[in-house]
Amino acid sequence: MGSAVDPRSPFDSPRPPASPPAPPSSLPRTPSRIAESSSTPAVRQPSFRGEAGTLFGIHIVNVLFTLGTLGLYYFWAKTRTRRFLFSQTEFAGDRFAYHGTGRELLIGTVKALLVFGVPLLALHVIRERIEVPTAVKIAVGLVSSAVGFSFVPVAIVGARRYRLSRTSWRGVRFSFHGRTWPLMKIFIRGTLLSFVTFGFYYPVFLVRRHAFLVSQSYFGTERFDFSGQGRDLMEHFVRAVLLTPFTLGLYWFWWTARKRRYLWEHTRFGEARFRSTVTGGALLRLHALNALILVGTLGLAWPWVKVRNIHFAYRYLSLLGPLDLERIQQQAQFPSATGEALAGFFDSGFDLA
Amino acid sequence: MPTDWPAAYLDGETAIRHRAIVRLMREGLEVTPAGGRTRLWPYAQVRQTQGAYAGEEVRLEHGGQMPEVLVVRDLRFLQSLHELAPEFSRRFHNPARRGRRLQLTAVAAGAVIGLSAMMYLWGIPLLAAQVALRVPVAWEEQLGKGVVDHVASPARRCRDPQLVAAIDTILGRLTAAAPRSPYTLRVYVVDMPIVNAFAAPSGSVVIFRGLLQRTDSPEQLAGVLAHELQHVLQRHSTRAIVQHASSGLLIAALTGDVTGPLAYGLEAARVLGHFRYSREAETEADTEGLKMLLAARVDPAGMIAFFEPPKDTADKHEESAADKYLSSHPSDRDRKATLTALVSRHPTQSVTLLPGENWRELRYACGAPGTSLQESPR
């Protein structure tokens, strides 16, 4: 900061205390604050302001550059698209912002290739190309399965950590504090028990995974909360498994809608809670028309489909109840410090997509 | 031009949005949050992170990892900034250039769509044909063997000596007139009522009993055989594999990698692309097969007659454009028209195939005699 004026000087009015939260009826405390939280209606919906045509323009230039650089531009293309999509998403009068860079994505992918691609390739060569005893081949096969299996939770945690830490709203960043090992345990347990119970454990697995991902997510200092239980979805899941084959797969849309409603309705942020009103019929109509659009244009109309999907998602999603934004502070450590070397290695910007 | 603009100010420490006034100065932005102290952001330290696309607000950041943020809704703010501090114009988006950028984007769109269409219409088929020629025959044989063992397993093959001899005669006649091929051509008749025939990679043609029984003359069978042999000689299966992979790459390049439900829609688009290539291959097998017949002096009328639609369905409906688009084969009507036109251009003297053989008996030599011809519709 070279300027004579201190850019970080506090306001004349002291910062409000972290607690207790504002009473619901109070007006904004200082005239400087734009009216919000307690005085606005308690139902908030995100909205998307962008035009598919603009996205198509970004996309088409991306395609041209990606082709011209033999694919290297892909990472910057992805970043440009995300930045546009985030900055066109508005919630409570403010846009989101995406802070990731193409360079970070490239490094993340190289890391993933080094940590997973190279060992898997080496194991493959040992198993397929080199003359080794069968016992060694079996052992190598098991090791490569384990490496492949562990890739999923590592990628999920890495990607979520990266994306949330690069997302902000009102200048405050999101973050993810979950570690890889707890999710790995959820995966191992979930996979084994789903297998042993002929798939009936699946809803519990699904909800546990979701609970881990949501409840370790933060906006500034405020944590998201998830209170769902897998057993609540069990009956719906069994019905979906039984009915889907007899409805030519169509019933799956109703299960998906049911699942989404459940997961959102058990997600809280401070005093506020989410609500989803999505229905199976609406999901079915959305996907049927999307498929038609994509097929008819051989995929070229992808931006329109993307924007349709975003509008759809926001139409059925809302946040109810008081939103005490004054309590929320920027997270002091950014991005969150990590412990042991390997976890730190994974946790810093490991993102493939 | 006004120098004072209403804005929203975010301090980078809390999620509270403050009203602010931003004043454009020569050296930087003077930011005054309502009720707060004025601070100066030198232009060289300000980053514009949003506001380059239609509908976006102008977002300016100042500071390190958790910057202060200024959001200005009015796009004319940027115009004023460019007028007042042109030496910093590279740091900020210039709305005056939007029209030009839109033109460039339109040109890019034209280029991408044109290039993709060219790739799809000519590039991929050409690439596939070239690659197919270079694929080792041993590799194709390995692939073909698996297919033939699965569909035409030895237990299901017809071994009636008279029939085998008759088919060998037709095959010999057709191949004698054709250029040398790297494949060992074989024909298997399988005892199944399906009315179909196909060519596996590496030179094996499989004919099902149902199709054999539907032929009225050896010339008709020769027509079918010539068609299938051309699939082999033109390496259509290998080409299809290359085309499938390349069209997948093309769609991936056009759409970015799309996962989830989008992927299904894209896969369907890819299958439609595959149908088009497949229809082209069928047409090629028809015309090249007909030329093979003519070269072998086999009467082409048999082949043409074989595509005559069954009488009861012939006039039922005109094929719609969608029907054509959604089919992996050209319609019988189109095939017949193509072949008839080709024959009229190359009139030849034909000889009778298999003189002295009773074709009615021979075609029932596989499977139980008297099996209905209408077992499965074509």
C-alpha cells in the first residue's frame, strides 16, 4: 500500500460485536450500511443475470484458442467461463466473484497426473508388459485399484477446497476445512457396506458424504450446517430402485428431486435454512429439452443448456429466515493452513475440472 | 462527464455492504464510504475483475489476498475513467470497444462453426479412411475373429455341402473380378431366422438363414454378398471406430468437457453423427458392390430387386426427413434409385449364376425346410 491514506482504516463507527445476533426487527445500525438482513423479507433466492449469447461468445473464443494452442488454453478457458458464471449470479443484491486462475488449474492437473497418473501407469506396465509371477501381478492389481479408489475422495476434497477458496460474495471468501482422510474413511466404509447390504446402505453413504462436504464449508467465519440422516431417504431410495425399471428409468428423476429437496432442506447457514421445491416432473422436462437442444445442434448449443440449468437450479432454491451478515468476518487464515506435507500438497489447488 | 459515482464498498473483512461515493481523480480513485474515511486507490494498484461482459457490474479490487472491493453499476463510469486517465487504459475494460469485440467474437464463431462443419463433413471421413488403410491386418483379424466366434460359432454354422459349394462359386466369381485384397475372404451361413447379413473386420461375411431364404435367385444373394464384401474391402468397421473416436473429440472440443446429464445429450448427438457416417458407408458398399457385380458379369437386377420393399409396406408412408436423419441405413427407396441409375450408366452382358441348380431347394438347405419367410420382418 503506497498511498498516504490507510486503505484499511476502520470506520468511524466501531465494528459490531460478533454476538449476539441482531434482533429481527432492528433497522440497519448505521446509515452507511445498505439495508439488508433483518429488515428485508426473510426469503432470498439467487438469480442469474447472464445471457446465454454472452456465454456463447466467451465459449466460442475459448474453443478457438483451445484449438489454436492444442488444448493448453483449456485451463484459462475454464477459468474465464467460471468467472463469467459466478459474476452473473446474484444473491441478496450482490454478485459472486471467482478468483481462480488458469495457471492454478494447470498446476492442479499436473499435480494430479504426477501423483495418480504416473504411479497408475507404472503399475499398469508392471502388470501387463513385464514378466512377473502371478502373485506379484495380483498384488500390483490390488495396489493400483487402491490408488484408483483413493483418487475419488482426494479429488473431491481438493476440488472443493480449491473452488470454495476462490469464490467470494461481498468480498468475503468461502472455504472448505474438511480433510481428505475422513472422506476416505466415509468412502471405504460406504463402499464396503453398500456392497454387503446389496446397495441398501447407499442412501446413508450418500448423506454422510454430503454432510461431510457441507458441514466443513464456510462463508467467512460462519459454517454451513447439515442435519440430515441417511435413514430418512431409505424408503424413497428403495421405492426408486423398485420403480425405476418399470417406468423406463423415468422414476429416477423423482428420486433425484426428492433427494435434492431433502439435502437442501437439512442445510442451514446460521439462523437461515435452505429450501428446495424442485419436482421430478420439472427435472424430467428440463433434461428432455436439454437433450433435444444438444442433439439437434451436435453440442454447439451447450451455453444455452448451461444457462437453462442455472436458471432451473435457482428457480427452485431459496434461503429462509434471518441472515445475520454483520456477524460474518473474513476468515483470518487464507487459504487455510494445512498440516502434513502430503495433505498440504493435495489441499493446495488440486483441481481437475 | 461526472466525476462522482455511486458505488457499493466492501471492506474485505466483513460481509457488510456500504454505500460509497467514488470520485475519479487524475492519479487514482477517491473512495468515500458513507460514514467512513476517504481513501485513495492509485490506478496502478487497482484491478478490474468484472464488468467486461454485458450485464456485469464493474468490480474493482484494491489490496492483496483479501482486497477491498468497489462495485459500480453504471458502465459509463468506465468511459469517464478512460477519458480522465488514458495512460492507465490497459488496466481497465473500455466499453467503447465492445462493438469491435462483438465483431471479432462473431468472426470467431463463424470460424469455429465453419471449421467444425468441415471437420465433420470431410475431415473426419478422410482421416478415418487414411487411418483405416494403415491399421495392420493382424489387428483387424484379431478383432474380427472375436466377433465371428461369438455370432457365428461353429455349432451354429450351416455345412450343407451343396450350399457351401454354391456360395463358394459365387464368392469366387465376385472376388476374381476384384483387385487383390489383404484379407482371406470367408462366408459363413448361420442357422438363425434373422433376415440380415454383416461383415466382420478382416474378411468374414456372416449371412443368417433368414436372409438366405428371402433371396429369390443366386443373383440376389450375390448382390448381398457384394455389398458385404465391400464393407470388408473398404475397411468400414475400422473407419467407424476412428470416426467414433474423432467425432467424440470434436464434440469435446466444441463443448468443453461436460459431465452429468449433459453428457447423455452429447452422446446422443454423437450417435446421430455416427448414423450419418454409417449411411455413407452403406451407400458406398451399395455402389461399390454393384460395380463388383458388373465386373463379375452378374445380373444386377437381382441386387436391385432385393431392396424392393415388401409389397404391403411399399406405399404406406413417405419417409420423413427425421426418419432419414435417425437411421443408420439409407432407405430402400433411395438405395434402389441409386443402384438403378448406376446400372443404366454401365450396361453389361451378364451370365447366369449357378446354372442347373435349383435355388428354391438350395436356399432351404440350411435349417428346417418350409420355415416361414415372414418370421422376422426386415
